[in-house]
Amino acid sequence: MTSPFQLVAKITPKPEHMQDVRQSLLDVLEPTRAEAGCLKFRLLESRDGTCFYLDEEWASDDALAAHYATDYITPIFAKYEDWLAEPVEIHKMTALA
């Protein structure tokens, strides 16, 4: 089991799916924040309105894997194959200070 870590994800929708992606992200905020391994889950939108960022903190890699397997996340990942302009960019990080 790993120790807690930070994650930032950049999600870039195709322009015609911007609202679809926004709503899908808004819909998962509450259940994700209720997950035992979720320490932080914030949604941000770029100021130019072209992409979203998730600012997350997870208790472990296992907690993140469990999140990815939930019945409310897996359907979104499937829709992202059509909705996104590019693959989700994920950066896992360890806080230094």
C-alpha cells in the first residue's frame, strides 16, 4: 500500500462536448468525495474555458484504483473516448513542503 499522494488531471473536451464533460464531472463530485480513500477532490475550469482540471488527493494507489472501478466512473471513461479532444493527462505527485 502506498502513502497519500496528490494527483492533477487535465481533461480537454472537444468543443461540442464541453457541457457534457462539465456535467459528468459535477455529477461525480459528491460520491467521489464520500469515498473512504479520497482526501481531496476539486474541479476547476481553465480561464479560457477549454479544459478542466481535477485537483485530487488519495490515501493510496489502491484507493485511486477502487475509485476508477466504481459504477459511476467507468461509464464516464467510456464516454470520454468520444467526448475528449485528447487523452486525459494525469500527474501523480508527492508533496515536498
